[in-house]
Amino acid sequence: MAVRPLLSVPREVKAGVPFEVRILIQHPMETGFRRDAVGGVIARDIIHTFECSVDGEEVFAARLEPAVAANPFLAFSARLERSGTMVLRWVDDRGVEAEERVAIRVV
Amino acid sequence: MWRSAWCRALALLLATLPAGAQEKRSGYDDAGPQVRAMQDDDMANPAFLWVRQGEALWERREGMAGRSCADCHGAVEGMRGVAARHPEFDAARGRVVTLEQRVNLCRTDYQGAAALAPESDALLGITALVGLQSRGMPVAVEVEGAAAAAVARGEAFFRLRQGQLNLSCAQCHDGLAGQSLAGSRIPQGHANAYPIYRLEWQGMGSLHRRLRACLVGVRAEPLGRDDGLLADLELFLAARAAGLVVETPGVRP
């Protein structure tokens, strides 16, 4: 069951003042090193790419590795001069892409 | 791996068994600062991913009756206090019913739907959602009257030495609580935060799964999920935790 992430982003920020973005994504982050009951390798399935942009301009990006635990939690800070739409996007090894959008107003 | 570590570490600990009652402490108090910080923040507690699934299920019409939990129960906030008094002795059924069982009884008897599978995201999610409504309330189960015999059976099991290590729950969780065992601190073994997100599991699990780990740890036979004794034990654990607050959904190492 695909479930939306827990996302915390302020809807209003002050121009140029850093704010925190936090996201918790449900994902098994299967390492590719584990074996199943009959000895077969369980295929790797991790979120490998995470990107965050505002109106097309990148504010944060991360490449995740198999060592990251299941249900990864990412926190980073960003700063805006103008109001815009923040797009958080991630892709896993099965090619599943997901995205969240939040409108942020600079006041 | 940690099971054999348990054996070696225990030999040392049992030699220095302390006596006397301790103040009640939740497993939260024995967890490290990082684990506590995760539990304190609903946006950092992964269990809330399951709570979200529970919220969707609460509203979904299911089964032959085509009714959702909300159709009969209204807003889920109305479930406040329910988890704090579960498990409870159900007079009509003549046995103790845990919160998970209660949910599945509504599925089968009132929704005409299949019971949710043990440890499924759906069952953990809906139980966590109902449990969350009682967060902060003291655990207060009924132990008198018809429940008394069940509590006594649960307590007897708690004090029974079992498994190849020949240990009782009480020896670890009363006698050795606060000591460290193979790198982890032995908690008093209260069940006031279930279902939990456990870092070692990298996922969510029920109290049954936790108890299974303890029983396998002493190399005893785990209790079956539908064994009435499991519900009795869960009721005794709740009685033993009386006064601690419900933390559902908790985070544990």
C-alpha cells in the first residue's frame, strides 16, 4: 500500500531566512545483500535519488546508499527569496517515482 | 546472534541478582536519547506512516456489509480511552479480547470482511490509530470480577521458568530490569506503547511479535497468536503497567 510521506515544510517563510524541511518516506530500502529463506539474493530496492527544487531551481539533492535504514528520514534547510512551489521527488530501483508539492509563500 | 549473546551475558547477571521493587519505568525511559526524540516527534516517528494507513482504512467501506469503521463509530477521536482499558474480559465471549482482536471481531462480525492478517500493515495501522487516541492516558484495565482469573493465569505464566535457559519473564523484567544485557538495557517489560516501531525490525510490530522475541530469546516455545493464554498474559502486562501512560505508537531500539 503506497502511503504518502510525513512531510513538514512551513507554508510561510521570511525572505532569505533559512527554514527546515523534513520528510519521512515509507520504503523497505532493501540492501541487495540479504538472502531469502532458500538462499536466493533479494534484489536491491532502495530509493537512490532524492531531489528538492523550487520552481525548477534545485535546493537540495541526495544520493542514497544501501546502508540507509528502512523508511528514510531526510532533513535539510533551504532559503527562499520569492514565493514558489517546492517539489520533492524521489526514485527507487524499481523505477517507482513519487513526488510531493508544497506552495510556500515568502512574507 | 543476540540469542547466544543473551546466554553468556545472563550467567553473569544472574550471579548478582538484585532484590526489591523499583519505581515503574516505561521502556521509553530506558531507551537512548535518539529513540526518545523519534517517539516525541510525530513527524519523525515512522509509526505515523502506519497511522496514516489506518486513517484511510477507518473511512473505507469493507466487506459484505459495505460499512466502514466510521459508519458505525463516527470520528476516530471517539475511540479515546479504548486502548487504555484493553485487553478486556468480554463477558459475551467468555474470554479476554485484545485491541487487535477487537478490531478483527468488528471486521468479521460487523463488516462481513476477512480478518486482517497478523502483522499486516493494515492491522498494525488501524490498531496504532485506535491506540493513539488514548495516548497520554494512564493504562487502566479491569482486573476484578470475571477478569481476575485471566489476570492470575497471565501472572502465573509471567512467573513460570521456561525454555532451555529456564528463565521467567519476572526474572528479567522484575529482577534484572535496569541492568544491561548483551549491549541493551533490560526494560521493566511494560506493554504501554504497542504496536511499536522497532529500529531492529526496521518496521512496525505487535506486542505478540515482541513477546515472541523474548520467548525465543530464552529458547522457549512461543505462544500461538490465538492462544487464550497470550491474551491473558497481555492483560496481566497491562495490569502490571497500571498508571504508566499509553504511548502508542512507541519507538523502541
